[in-house]
Amino acid sequence: MLVAVVGLLVLVIFGLLGMAFVVRRRGRLVEDTTDSVRALPAPSPSVVPPPRPRSRAQMSRAAGGGGLAVATSSAMVCPTCRTEFHGMTYCTRDARRLVPPEEMLGGPLRGATAGGLGALSSLAGKSAGLVCMACRRAYEPGLRSCPHDGNELVPFPVYNATRPRRHGSTEPTGVIARVCPVCGAKYDLSARFCGHDAGELVVIN
């Protein structure tokens, strides 16, 4: 009986020791895992690039026309005076509807005076059309009289050779002194027509 009790006590003692060993080993494993996690480098916060500033619409002067326009990616050319414009529908010099440069079928672009824009260097390619000597509006070939005032139209080379020459009359002056009575857009003093609706400009009082 005594031997059985002693054996039972020994088994209990060994069981307690085994449990203590297991618990201690688990504690060490948990500590090792925690230390390894702490040793890992902290993830760096993701760097968000700053938002790009929106590009503001650049105001540029149409070459030779003197009108102010919002610059766009595609240029348009006046078939009559061969001046290149950006952001307009009509030429500010002769009120002719603008066309894409590829429709001109000739004449490479040359550097212009104002705003770094270009103009076609020659009258080759598409016909320059006809111009009214009175109101200076340009029209497609085929008309004989001006629909605006009834005067006889002449080819643009004839008009260009016979019109009175005033030094700097077609170059931008840098003075915003004309306004379109239709849309209210303001233009340089040297412009004659609105580049958006072809309306005749008036001098600002």
C-alpha cells in the first residue's frame, strides 16, 4: 500500500514537472516570436505623389491677326492670308473661316512674329479666295460680289498689292482696344473681326 502511494506521488510530481516544462517552453516560443516580429523593419508609409497642378489656359496672340485666343493643341489656318490661329474659328484679319493646316496642300509653316505662332510662307496650295476692297472680308472662290455690302470681289494677291500700306497695321500692338459687340470678346487694336463669330469689332470707349 505504501509503495502504491509513493509511486502515485512520484507520478504526480513527474506530471507536474512535465506540465511546468511544457508551459515554460510555450512561453519561450511566444517570446521568441514576439522578438522576431519586433525585429522586423516597420513598413514605410506609402508615399503619395503630390497632385499635379492643372495647367492654366495660356493666352496667346494670333500671328498677324492681333486677336487674343486660348491656346489649343491644334492650329487652324486662314486660307486667304495664311495666318495661323489657335482656339479660333474665323480669321481676325479678314473674317474667313479657318481650316486645318493639312487642307492647305502646300506651303510649309514659317515662324511668326507674335506668340511663336506660324504662318504659311507661300500662296501655293489651296486658293487664297477673294476679298472685298471695302469691308476687307474674304470669301471662297466663285463669288463675284461681297454678300455683306455688294462690292465687287478681287483676288487676294490683287487686294494685297493694291491696298494702302500702313506700317504695323496688321501686327499686334499689345493694346486691347477692340471688342466684339456680339460675344463681348476683347481683341488687340490691330484686329478687325472676331475670331469666334466673325463679327466686326468696335473700338472700346
